Amino acid sequence: MISLQGATSAIRMAQAAARPAVDIKTRASDVVDELKGVVGYAGALLARWDPTRSHHLPLAVSRYEDSVAEAVVSGAYVSDPKWHKMQQRRSPVRWIDVPGQSSSPFFRDVLRPHGLYEGLTVPLYSPTSYVGMLALNVDSYTPPSEDVVALLEACVPSLSALVESAGQGGLLIASDGTVGGYVDGEVPDGLIDAAQGLVRSGRSPSKFMVKGTGRTVFPAEIVPCGAAAESQHLVSWRRGSLPYGLSARELDVVSGLVAGLSNREISARHGISHRTVSTHVERILHKFSASSRTAVASIAIGEGIYVPSATDG
């Protein structure tokens, strides 16, 4: 039966994973550190999956030798037949419970020569795709207990959210608009100015967008964290695409509707004809299934489908 210390450490793992105002690497390291209280591992690693490179990117590593850690996140691990059997289970799985350990090239060539004989892998998924894993190994032939598996199962939602957020960016902004620490990711052009304006005007929490190239946009969200005069606002973003089949120009028009501009004001702001703006408005009403400009603005604010302007009140 799992100890009280193990259960407490599992709770702390979930709490560490969920802290919104702490950078990704620190949260990941804290998760791996708390894991020591759940199971006495000889090596552990939390990593996110990079689909563009078809391998894992480490967020936190503990006790593994460098060569082993590099191998775990390399293509050698995900090409091993045993890995695919573990990944398909979508839940914490012990190596002993997956057939084929004796024929696993990774076990034979990487783990066993370094005195690692058993282990456990936790595949992590978002609602739509695989996002990463927690892997650990022990230096004995005794695998982690089923109680350990159950505790880690309870932590999966928090771990999945943590790993998925590692592909996003974030920064902290004080209530007066001062930019604090950067969390992760390159900051898209215009995002800081937009976020500062929203924070200064008291529009936190809120959702919004900044434009990239073509149809690429960066959906962003501001969430307050802290209290009183020292209040901080966590601004997070990700790369995305325009919803509702909108074009980049239609996003400009939607943003004008959110700001309460007339067609002529939108026309002047973006250097397009009044007639063109009218056509865009008609198409936007259809795409949003909305009956009025006000309804479009309400939907856009609620879902963050607009680009804030420094000149908007």
C-alpha cells in the first residue's frame, strides 16, 4: 500500500504542475523533484513532444546520466516497439506490463548497460493529440507498485496541461503596465503593447489576438494573479489560425466592430473603401451567424477574436 508520503508527494506534483504564474521549466523541475516521494527512481524525465522534429524535448531531468537522458528523448526511444505499445495505452504503464521487454533494443542497448532494469512511462495527451511523457526508471528488477501507477494516473490531467502549455509563450505584466519576467517563447510583434493597454484599462482577465503572417494569428489571454497594488497579470499565447473562416482583413473589420467604429472609421483606419468594409461586415455577420454588429462584437470579445488597438478606449 502506498505511503502517506507518497500520496502527499503526488498531490504536490499536481499542484506544482498547475501553478499559473511560475515558468514552465521551474514547474517541470518541481514535478520531477516531488516524484521522488512517490517512487524512488534512478532516473526520471518530463518531456514534451515536438511533432515537427518527431522527438521529445526535455523539460526536466533528474538522476539520469547525460547519455541516457539524451537517448530517452531521441528517435531511438520512440522507434522502439515497446514504446509504441506503451503510448497506445494512454495511461501510466510499467515496463513489466508490456510484452516484449527482452526484444526491446532500447532496453538492451541503453537502459540495461546503465543498470536500469525496470521503469514506468506516462504518455500525456491533450484532448486532440499526444503532447509528451513522464518517464522513469529504477535500478532493480522490482517495478513500481500498482499503487504508484494509480497515484500517477490521478496526476495525468495536471501533467498533460503542463506539458501542453510548454509549447506556448507567456510573460508577466504589472497593473501599471510594467513588463516582468518572460516565461517561454518568442513574443509576437504587437503583443506586449496590446496586453499593456488592456491591463492598464482594467480589462483583465480578457482574451485577444495579434496578427502574424498570412492567416496565422496568436490567440492570447490575460489572467490576473496576485493581489492589490502588487497584482501581476499572466499573458499567455500560442500560434493559431483564424476561426469562423475569417480572412486577415475580416479580422481587422471585426476588431473595428469591437472598438465601436463605424464603417467609415474602419475604412479610414485600414485604407480600404467604405464599400469594401460594408461587404466584409455582411460576410462577417453570416460567418458568425449574428444578426447585428453588436452581436458580432459580443461574440468576438467573449472568444478573443479581435486585435486591440492602442487608440481604442
